[in-house]
Amino acid sequence: MVDPAANATPAPAQASSDPNFPPAEAPGLLSTLAGLAGHSGAADERLGAERDAINGLQVGQVVGGNIYNMVAGPAAIRMYRLSIEELHETREAFVRPPDWATLNRSAAQRSVVLLRGPLGCGKYALARDLLLNAGHQTLYLLDPDTDVSRLGRADLQRGAGYVLADLPNGGALTSFELSRLEHELRSQDCRLIVTIEQSATRVDPGAQSHLLETARRPAGPEIVTAQVKWRLGIGAGQRIKQLMARADVGSLLQELLAGAPAARAAELGRLLAEEAETGSDDEVTAKVRARLALRDGESLAVWFENLGDLARQCLAVGVAIFGGEAYASVAARSHDLEERLQVKETAEHPDRARGASLTGSTSGRLAAIQATLVTSEVATRYGGARGQVVRYRDQGVSVHVLEHVWTEYDRIRLVLPDWLRDCAVNDSQTLRVRAAVAAGTLAKQSFETIRARILRPWAASDRPELRDAAAVAVRVAAMESGHALAAHALVRSWSFETNTRLRATAARAWRVIFELDGTEAAWSLLHDLADTDRDDIVDAVCRSLTEYMALEQGRYYRDALDLIDQWCCSGSYGPRRSTVGEIAFLYAAADLVERRGGRADAAGMAGGRGGPLGGAGKSAARGRPVGPHRPGGPHRPGGHPVPDGRSPRVWPMLLAAADRDDIRRQEVALLWMRTVNSNQVYEAAHEVLAEWARLAEPDPAARAALGRLLAVAAADLRTQRIIRKQADTWVAAGEGRGAPLAGQEVLNHLGGNLR
């Protein structure tokens, strides 16, 4: 049977009349589409590197050492999920106060607890311990600005425990509000502990039954010892006794714990344990004092001046910006910065005399700048993590170093923007992201300077990597409350520019709008920019929608898929948006994957659709698709790793979503039906579909899911013939380049006869 689409040719690209962007400079969208298949995981890798870099530079709200960078609209609840290590620390190293048994009995009787106590008594750690003891295996720390009156069951993960730390005056919570919260939390088997200061007196009289008082704290040295024991392990018992009995350690504790909060004692225990692991007991206290000194601005200045040479100073800057990357990559970027700052070589002052021996080992250089090699926790698109990476030993040093060199050294301030620019077009995607995060962090020091020297030049560049970097940098700048409105206005202004590169950057910076104005405004931005045939803008919109789907392990994927669906299938928004929607679907289909077996199904991918389908989603006021309807509040996050002992299988994310939900299956099938028939993108659609088959090939469940999905997509004779021909091709190609088992499964679901 001859495939009626086999001889179709894509429509020719329309010539551009934009003087700001000559057609010769366009990146070539057709070639980009041709290379889609086989490049999965880029969005997850990019977002993971961004989160890690933001944490490393402590951008945004910091509470208890945790950084809230979860993305949500203004109606959502921002929260931080405690790591496995933090849970283990609470279970094994928390020193319970003398009144713990009484507090535990009282806390078990309520789903909402107000825990009041003096400043520094360890209420936050106590709240975590009480929740774990009550059986909650997953804990979240809520953003301190959370409005608990908006917290409802739709925001809660079943069985989780929540802590809201240091709410002023208990948020003046009324007995009515507490009763509502009690009902909402109990319905989801959840608990919330709100910690409030001893000085909080505006507690509603009706809330007294929810109030617990804790006035006593465990002794500081006891907390330090518990931390050291937990971190060094049970086998180091004798050494721990000897270490804690030393006179210099006793003097350190006496000096630093006088009147100090419980968190300070826990931190001191961590530092003592880490230094004891890497050196002799005689060196421990001196090293701890040196690390503590780096947190003080004046001490950091002296430390940086005394590093001894330009190479070490540049390495210190490199680790501040690229901490989390492999040492070799960071060292190379640092050496490049050194070369730019180096005085011109002369015969009298050569860079290094001939025959000079090698000096400065990796371990010695890292020790000098208080950095170390650690095992990365940032996954890559190729699976797992990046192995050994370099970081500062203490969180907070990176941002202090970066801000110090920018404000204090004119030579570095002159060189840094160009150096960051070159790093932002590096072959490594994660290096590019970290350079962009550093540029955005510098905006805190001088927004206008960074806007003029970095943000706008990058945003107007003909290099898509620099435009991506500008989008990341402006988002990071927006995370500082003092610059949020300026960053927002900057992105808005780019979106109205005649220069297509600036409009493309505005599309890539969609999260600035999303995080300040919410989903509707983000939809509006992307919708307006999608009415184009310019390759740069199309590419930017499509990659942003892919990020939208990937955000927070798929929490918002339904919203993005709904927008694509409306553009493609409603017929209401014009042919250009229809084509952009087709391309955006293929970008997401090629990029987004889900590891099943090693990763729990994303909770955000289950359930009803995010918004109305087709023309019904049009806003009469603005002529735009309406935002997603979320009865009762936003979807809860999900997709966290689970140690289930099985080797994970990689599925296309949208195939996994379609397999979980019949409505999703209909939507995804309709988009496949659209794209495999499209004159513009059918070749790319066939390649991406073949990549889905190759991913599904090793997993019988994935093959069956693909067969069910494509049977729905083959709703007419033309589409059935196209899909049947593709499946025949996968079978004929055999193992390796083909997918014979997946192809046969699809043919089985299509049946023996053409409909």
C-alpha cells in the first residue's frame, strides 16, 4: 500500500522582512527538527543544573539553609521537600528536650499544632522530629510567607508532614481557621506544625487547644556530640570520646556556644565531624575556625588577599560560579580567567620559567580555597549523576566570593562580563546555565550595570545559547525581591521589541512572568509570541513549553499540553500558532522522559485535564486561550525517587502520562494524528515516533502502552496507513536501529485489516 504522505514535502519557509534579523542568520528550524530524535533529557538536565546553581549561590529566600526555588504561580504554595539525609539526621542526631514525651503525646492528638518556644530553642528541629515520630515519611518546609488561609487539600500530598517555621504571632490564626485546616489536613492524613516565638501573644483564645509550649532546650555540647557521632559513625566511638575531651575542642565549644541557638550547635558538630574525617585531631579546631571565618565578610577579604597567587584566586572565583561541575572543567574556566587578568608576559617576567617544576596539586589548590571534591547529586540526561564534582565545603561561601570580587576588584569587574559571556556559550549545557546564574546573581549588586553589560547584549545576541543564558540570568535577578519588578518589566519590554532576538529571549524568560503573575500571564506571553513564522521565536516558544512540562517533575505538564492542544486543534488561533503547536509537541515528545521503576509516577501527571480543550478555551476579553482550571488550588508536586530495587526503564514522559489516564491518551493521540499528517513537520514526527518505539522496545509494558496509544491515534484511514507503515519499518529494521517488538505490538493493536 502506498503511503499518501510519503511524497509530501514541507511547505517552504516564508521569507522575512525583519531588518533586525537577516534570514541568513536564522538557525534553521528544519535542521533543528531533523535532529530532535535521540536528544532526550535536555530540559531536565538544564532545570536541574539551574536549581543546583541557584542553591549553591543562595539566590532568593533562605530559611534554615534551604532555598525555595520551586516554581509556582501566585496561587500556589511554595515549599521545600526535606532530603533523605535531613530526615536521617533528624531521626538519628536530634537531641530531644527534657519535655519531649509530653509534647509528643499532645502533638499526636491534633493535625494542626502551634509550637511556641523561645528563640533558638530548636523548635524547627523538634517539629520535624514530632512529625517523623507520628509516622509521616515525607516532610515539607513551607515558605515563611505562606498564607495558611489558602492552604487546602489540593495542595497537600497524602500522608506528608508540613512545617511552617517562625510564623509571626502564629499568623493570628483564629479558631475557625484552625478548625478548617484541621479538617483539610485530616482528610489527607497530613499534619502541620507551625512554630512561633515565645513573644507571640496574639494567639486566638479558641486556638489554645492547638498550642504547645516548649521552654527548655538541650545542652549545646550534647547537640554537638550527637552530630559528631552520627556523622563519623558508630565505629568511631573511641575517637569521638578522645576528640570531644580535647582542651582545644572544649575551648572552641565554650567560646562559640555561649548563648548560641541549637542550630548553631548542630552546625558546629557538622564542621567538627567533617574536619575529623579528613585530618588529625590536632588540626580539627584550627580548620573549623578557618571555615567559620570565611562566613564573615571582613575575614573573607583577608583570606582572598592571602591566597598567594592569581591562579588560586581565579580558582576560587571558578568554584564559586561553577561549583557542581567536574574539577577539570572548573579548572579550565578558571585558567581562562587567569589568562585574561594576567599582566603581559615579558622576557624579564615570564609566566613560568623554562624547566620549572610542576607545582600546585589539585588537592593542595582545593585545600587552599576551602573547596573539595564530592559526589554529585545532579542527574544528567544520560542517567545517574556526574560523579566527582568540585564545591566549596560550606554553603554560602560561593556567593560571598562572587560578590566580594565584583565589588572590590576593578580588574575583575572589567573582565568578568566577557568571561561569563564566553562561558555561557560553552559546549556543556550545565556550564552555560551556571554562568547565567552567576550573571543574574551579580544583578543584586548593580542591576542597571548588569542589565546594560550582560542582560541586554546577551538577549539581543545571534547565539541562541546566549539568549538562553540571558533568560536564566534575568529570572535569577527577579528572585531578589528588590529587582523583581525591574526584571519583570525588562522581559515585558523585550516581548514588544521589533528585534526578533529580543522577542525570542522574552519567550525563553517566560518563568519571570509565571512566577510573578501566574499561569494566565505566562500563557498570554507565549500565546502572543507564538503568532510568528520566525525560526528563533518558534524555537524559543517550543523549548519554553517543553520546560513548562518538565517543571517540578511534570507538575504543570497538563497546562502546557492544553495550550499546545488549543493552538493545534481548535482552529481558532490561526495557521502560524497551529504550526508552532505541532512543533512544540514534537519538542516535548523528543525531550521529556520518565524513569519508571527507579522513580515513582509523577503525581502531578495523574488526574483531570488542566484546562478546556479547543475553541472553548478562548477568552472573549483577550482572544487568548484561558488558563487552566484548578478547583480547590494547584496540583501537588510529585515524581520523587523511590528505592524500589528495580532497574528503571526509560519511557517517553507523554507516553507514560497517556498510559495513566484515558483523557491524556486521547489528547496525545490527537496530537500524534495531527503531526504525522502535517505537511510542515511530518518527517520529524515520524523520527520522534520511531524514537518512542526504540525507547519502548525493552519494556513489554511500554510497548503495550504505545500500541494502545497509536490505535487511538489511527482514527482515520490515512493516519492508520501512516502508522502501519512506520511500524512495518521498525520491524524490518530489526534490533538496534529498529524496534521490531514495538512495531509488532503496534500492528497487533491496529488489527489485520485497514479500517
